[in-house]
Amino acid sequence: MSAQPTPDAIAQAERDDQVRLLQDSVTAFAAGRLPLSRARKLRKAQPEFDPAMFEELAGQGWTGLLLPEEFGGFGLGFAEARVVIEGLAAQLAPEPMVPVAVLAAGALRRCAQSVQRDELLGAVAAGTAVPGLVWQDVAGSLELDSPPFTAVPAGDGWTLDGEARFVRPGSGATVYLLLASTPQGVALFAVAPDRSGLEVKHEAQADGTSLARLKATKLSVNAAAMLTLDRADLAAALDEALVMNAVELLALIVRMRAMTLDYLKTRMQFGKAIGSFQSLQHRSADMLMQEELTRAVVGQAVAALDADVTRHKRTSMASRAKARAAEVAMSTAREAIQMHGGIAVTDEYDLSLYVNRVLSLAPWLGNAQAHRRRYVRLNPPVAGSEG
């Protein structure tokens, strides 16, 4: 007799089926509703995405995939979030799923319960709120020890001062969540973009999106604006966003390599397809190898998030995935440009859209070099070991 499957095996098989069904749904939606012509049209728009489409994504349940059911979410895991983010990234959808549905929502759901927190989480799940987490100082440090803002008590509220950069979404946020140090520790403060005392500037990116730079000067907020959380909880949300950012980059890698392979099969030179040239075949094989290595590393990081591993392992895996994905995305973009020739950098050719998106996403939340350094700090070489 064959062994009966264990309950864990049955549960995993059911989840695998659920993920496949979700992937089919995302693929069909992206093909029908998110053509590349749309991404091209929205470049440099204000806001840089379509709020109506963001609400439509929420209607599919995707902005609330990771949120508990009590806030209108589905309480699913990162394997499910991965297929949604991959599908949208492959079509260059500018809607800020990772900055909002992963990073900002991940920080919010870890905050202490309050009316403000609950309303924001419900609005994220409904697609009516687009919060931007403001946590990096102007130098772009990956550490959370020195929040970019300071908050001091002032009457029944708080006064904030400070400056931060690299905020996504750069335009279109309905509320900003400012990370500040207080006499009691760190906290987030929910502030409207047009609030007096808050200056917001937009820094253009290669793909037509932007990053926001915020400066608070004697910014007054009421007590209800304060959302308390621990640094460790914010670090967890950051690690989750790093892994999902690596998922986005992997989707771009896949598309750029596929476009390059198609070009090599159809571009004729000396009477035959240039893909038949041995040197280009070797370079194509190298691109595939790097893509598969990235897929493996990103897959391990996604699994680590779902397995609720230790903080050290989670952060190590997040930096490892981001470093690999960012580096391979940049190298794949270079190879794709070189193998296409001059057509690759023309605005009319779709490959340029992917290259510019890589240039925008690879440095966000720290580039490959920054995360290699972070990984080494977390996992220093053993004294006396070789290599």
C-alpha cells in the first residue's frame, strides 16, 4: 500500500493549487487591462499611476492579500503576494503595490491598535488610501537607529522636524507615514501631503515615476496622528518589501531576456539569424543561468517570509535576494542593450521601458552593493576560514 499523504502535505498541495489559480487570474487580468501602451502613456503623469486602477486592483483583493480579514484583507502569505507582484511588474504597471500593500501596510498592521491605524488599513484594502512610508534619511541609510524626524510634545499633539528622501510613491500618496523619534521611542505620524509645515518635492526617476523628498519644519500634528510600533516590527516590514522588490526585479529580468532571445531569433545578418552566432549563444546562456540563480534565491527568501523564520535569517535572506536581483537586473539590462544594438535605447522600443524601470527599482531600498555589505555585517566570515 502506498503511504497516505500527511495533513501538512495535503495543506501544501491545496495552497499550491490556490497559488496557481491566482497566477492564472493575474496573468489574464494583466494581459487584458495592463498593456505596455498604458505604462508608456502614464510616464511622468501626476499622479504617476491611475488611482482608479489602484482601486480596481483592490477590487481583485490584491492590495489586501497580506492584511487580516478584519480589515477587509485575505490574510494570505507571500507566495500569493509574489504571483500578483510578478504579474503586475511584468507589464510595468506603475501602481505602487510594493510601497503601499507591502511596505506601508506591513508597518501599519504592526502598529498598536488605534482608530487611525484601523481606518488606514481598511482603506488600503479598499484601494482608497495610498500611504507612503517615510523612513530613510537624506543619505539613504538602511539602518533604523536614527529616524529622519524628531517629534516633541506640544500641547495635546506633537511638533515634527526633519528631512527624508527616497519615498515611494513619489506622487499620488494620500497620506505620509513619517518615522520619528519621540521621548518614548519611535513612532509613525500620519500626515496629509498638503499639511502646512510639510514640504514635498518630487525627484524624477528614469522610468517616469518619482521619489518624494519631504521636509518637516515645525510641523504640528494632533495626538491621533501618532502610531506606535517597535523598530523590530518596522524592520520586518522593510525585509518583506525588500523581498517583494526582488520579485519585481526578477519579473523584469525574465521579460528582458525573453525579448532579447526573440530578437536574436529574428534579426538577420550575413544571411542568418544572429542567434546562431556562438558568442551570442554563450552570452544568452549566461543570462539564463543568472536568471535561474536569481529565481532560486528569491524563491528561498519568499519561503522564509512564509515560514516565519528568525529575524536574523529573515533579514539575511532579504538582503541576499535584493543584492542578487538588483545586480542581475542591471547586468541583464546591459546585455540586452548590447545584443539588440542601438534600437534597444530608442524610446519607441519596449525594451527601453524595462531598462528604465530597472534603473528606477534596483537602487530603491538599497542597491546591490549596500545589501552585500549588510549581509556581511549580519554574517561575518569565521576567523581562519578560507576564501
